[in-house]
Amino acid sequence: MRGFIFDLDGTVYLGDRMIDGAAEAIRTLRQRGDKVLFLSNKPIADRSSYAEKLTKMGIPTEVGDVLNSSLIVARYLRKTMLPGQRAYVIGEEPIRRELLHHGVHCTDRAEEAEVIVLSWDREFTYEKLNVLYQSALRGATVVASNPDATCPLEGGQVPDTGTMIAALETALGKRAVVVAGKPSRIAAEAAVERIGLDCKDCFVIGDRLETDIRMANEAGMHSVLVLTGVGTEQEAEAGPDRPRTILPSIAKIVDL
């Protein structure tokens, strides 16, 4: 038995279009007894919506089959925040709901918060950037959902949480953010715990070298780059995050 940990955007689908062969490949893996988990860095939707989307696309999926960066942040903060500490969120409603569901004490006053949660926010403004900057200056811990600079969609890409991290760290002049999503050890441990297998028995399949492939390599899992999203074969060969396997698409994963 092996575990297959799939990224979603750029790997299983692009926007609302399923990658050709994805449903058939995942069905084959399940039928032969392998375990399948979906791990997304995208924090702007609930896990239930991902499960519903995959199911409608022909990949029957339970909520428990999905991990995303919002859930990973919530579990991380529940373990690390001290009693009485509060979090201020720069992000959208799904991550707020996940934090509240896990009992993370949130506040609407950034100056009262010991932790600032930074996530993809499509209404990000200069005012929010300044709140983030001033909070970091006074010593608040900044925990980001994911480091992705962009998110791939059908027809192009849009800015993601990584652009906001870059703005903060440029202003501060130093690295200052704890990342909970891929490629962090936090995300790798969450995925392995959920799938219930050793790292050596797991494959991570994704389109992004600096998140999917780096996480797999650093955690001792088998890294598989698919060429249907952001990463290219040329970048893989020239860069530091080299996948063990490169495939044209998820459809070929059954051949490993």
C-alpha cells in the first residue's frame, strides 16, 4: 500500500476544468488499495467545498480526504498558542471559520493580538499591510497560511499569499513569517498523520517546485512534478527543488 498526496490547483484541475485523465487515475489508485489525500495551499474555500467540487468532477471525495492550509494553520495555533492569547486575521472568511471551529481566540483589534494570521486576501490594502507591518514591529508572531506567490487558474495566474509575505518582509528587511502550509514540516507532518503511512511510502504530486516538490524532498517522500500547472521541466532541471519524477500530467501517475 502506498499513499498519494495530491495538490489540487494545477494538478487535478485548473479552475473549473478537470485535468484530462485525473478522475480515472485516482479511481485506479483507490481500486488497487492505495490511499489518496488532497492537500491544497489554497485558503479561500472550505474543505467541504473542495470535496463537493471534486465529487461533482467525478472524483468521489469526503471532507476527511482533504487537507488545506486553513486547517493546518488552525491545528498549529491550537497547539502553540498559550491560554489567553489572541489572533488577528488578515484573510478571508473560510480561514476565520476554521480558526473559530478549532477554538482559536480571535480579536478584531490587531494591537491586542499576540499572533497575526496572514492568508490570501483578495481585498488586501495598504491599510492592512501597515497593520501587518506595525504588528510585526511590536513583536507579534506572523503565521501565514501558504507561501505561494501566485495561484494557477485556467487561462493564467493571480497573486496569492506569498506576495503579501514579500511585501511585509521587504518592509521589515528580514524573514519574519512562520509558514504553516506547504512546503513546511508542519504541512508534511499533517499529511502523513492523516494518510497513516511512513514518508517513504508516500508520493507527493504537484505542479509547484517550491512548495509541493520541496516539501516532499525535505520530508523524505517521493516527489512528482506534473507539467499541467506552474512548474516547468526546465525550471526543475535548473533549480534547487528537483523532483524525483516528472510526468506530463496526473494521468500517468498510475504507471509509477
